[in-house]
Amino acid sequence: MTDTTETVETKVEETKAEEVKNPLLRTVEFSIPRKDVQAAIAKELRNYAKKAKFHGFRPGKAPFAMVQAAYGAEAEYKVINHMAIDAYVKKVEEEKLHVVGNPDIRPVEGGADAEELKFVAEFETYPEVNVPDLTEANVTEYECEVTEEDFNKTLDIMRKQRATYEKVERVAEDTDRITLDFKGTLNGEAFQGGTAENYNFVLGAGQMLPDFEAAVRGMAAGEEKVFPLTFPENYAPELAGKEVQFEIKVKEVAKEVLPELNDDFATALGVTEGGIEKMKADVRDNLEREVKTRVTARTKQSVMDAILAVATFTAPTAMVEDERKNLVDNLLLDFKRRGMDVKNFPVPPEAMKDQAEKRVRLGIQINTIVEKEKLEAAEDKVRALAQDIAKSFEDPAEVVDWYMNNAERRSELTAVALENEVVAWVLSKAKVTKEKISFDQLMGRKA
């Protein structure tokens, strides 16, 4: 029987090689006249000679042979490196190549022409990208209306955030604050985090597991209970999916007391003039602004997904790696801000590579649309963004001036305004479906 193992392995290796081939890789060959190199080396050595210090000679008076022996290799490396880079730059400019990242420049060994030093440079080029045809792309444009019910729910949430509690002699109901002792055991042994005394939580607020709250609901101060509880599969690994026993003793039931919606409530929230009516007007304005921001973000994400779907070109690996490093750095910075020790935090080389690759492709495609469709961030639209941000501040005009006269902040707003122009352009080309979503859904609240 014929052994085909080697043939199969060879074909697999060839297939893999074809799969990872980078279509953006280019090579160019160029050369440097040897006489020019030698002349430049001699000039460099003369510069060394002016400052070189040798025992028994004053600076600049040492024999040239000594200078050449001491610094010849260094001068040669410096000159050839500099001249090779210059020749490479000239070559790619002549061929009008859009290079990405740093080239890998190598000498060509055994060149036949002794009068020339020959080199080959390998590098990535920027992909050729066109304005995509989005006429068949499906994009969702979201809409949301703030109803009076939504507005009142928001006021209720604000009241609940400032609720007080009054002790009552009855069984526990939802919205009551419960004070209790509890002890959880697994196979008869107490587990970490399963024991507490005088622990407070609001019943029905989702602060405890549903089965725990169900056991407490209907109990009164002084009552005790033992009940089983099975932890969810997505809980802490040491407890996930396991059944434990809880012993609880309710020590106090206190009912929720909401503050009245009056001028005192408005004053407590920092509204110094206009009282409760001014506060309500501010809340409504803030809600409308927040809804607009979130709806715009949802629509924008749908647009970006559509652009990414047609951006099928290869992203330059150098750009992807830079973006990957930025994403990892930002992630570690976020961890550090949360108090985590990130000095020895393990980050795999492939971490966030897929996300980085998508971001690079998306960025390149957006830049192409902006450039070829001549999209611009108009002055009035940049200012409108600043004015929208400034509405929630005490002195809006001052905030607008700060944004418009600060180069970095203005640049951020300009980028947003330009992105909005891209969104508008895509919406004008694609198949757009308008979708109404509820206020609760938009805010991520439970209905």
C-alpha cells in the first residue's frame, strides 16, 4: 500500500500558506552606487576624526588610518543605512506606492555588478478601496417617543433614589427594606460570602437572587426560615448550579416613603430657581436629549454594520497591530481604574485582534467614503453639537466657547459631525427600515 502521508501533509501546508498570503505585501529592488557609498563613508570618517580622542594625540590630530580602524564599521553601517532608506523612499515615490508601516530592507547577496550595492524592500501597501454600492444594504433607522408615562416613570425613579424607610409591623412586601441575618451552607459547611448579620436590601429590586427574595416575601420581623436555594449556572464557579441551605431571620421590615414632588424636592436636587416646574422642565429636556443620543447611536451602529459588511478588503497588518495594542492598552487602563493590579496581567498576543481588524477596515472604508464623496463637517453642525452638550450646564455660552476654541475638543466634535455626515449618506443610499422602540427598551429598563 502506498504511503501518502507526506503528500497529504505537503498539500495541507501549501493550502495554509495560500490562506495566510497577504495580498498587500509588495517588494521593490533598488541599488546604491558603490562609489557614492565610499565617498560618503570617507566624509563620515573625516567628521569622526575631528572629534576622536586617541592616546598620545590631540583631538583631530590622529592618523586617518587609526580613525578608520576604530570607526570604519560604525561609519559604514550608518552611511549604508541612511542611503538605503533614502533610495527606498525615492523608489516608492517613483512608483507612487502608498506604504503602510515600516519596510523590511535587506541587502541582496552576491550581486553580479560590483559597482552597485543592491537591496530588496518588503512592505505592505494601503488597500485599493472604492466607494461601496449600498443600494442593497439593509439599515435600520430607530425612532423613540418620550410619552407622559415615560416622563412620570423617570420622576418616580428620582423619588425612589431619595426614598426613606419607616419601620412597620407587617409581613414583607415588594419595595420594603428588609433587615435580616442569613447563613448559607454547602454540604453542611458555611461558604464564603454566604453569611451576614443586619444585612439590608430592598425587596423586589433584584438585589438578591429571585429564590432568596421569594423566601423572604411574606415574612415578618422576628420570623425565621430554612430553605434550599440552587445557584444559577452563570454564578461564581465554586457555587454555580449547586444547591445550598439558607437559614434566615428577619429583624426589621420598613416600608418605602417617597418624597413629595414639590419645591423642596427640586431644591434638594440643586434647582435654586423656578422650583418643581423648572425641575420638571429640565428633566424633560434631559430625557429628550438622552433619547436622541441613544437613538442616534443605535442607528449609527446599524449603518456601521452595513459599511463593515461591504468592506471586504484586507486590512494592513501594521495598522491592525497598532489598533490591537491601543485596544489592549485601553482595556488595561480601565482595569487599573477599577483598582485591579495589571502589572502582571496576562495579555495573549492575539487578544482583541479580530476587533482591531474590523475597526481598521471600517475606518479605511469610512475615510474612502468621506474623501471620494467630498463629505465635510460644516461649521454650523459642529457648533450645534457643542450647543447640545452645553444645554445641561449653568452657562451654556461659556461651554460652547470652550469647545469651539479648544483645538482638541473641537477636533472631537468635528469627527462626530463628519461621522454623522457618513450616516446620512448611507441612509440616502441603503434600504432603510424605520423601527420604533419603546423608551424602556432604549434605556435598558425592564418593562
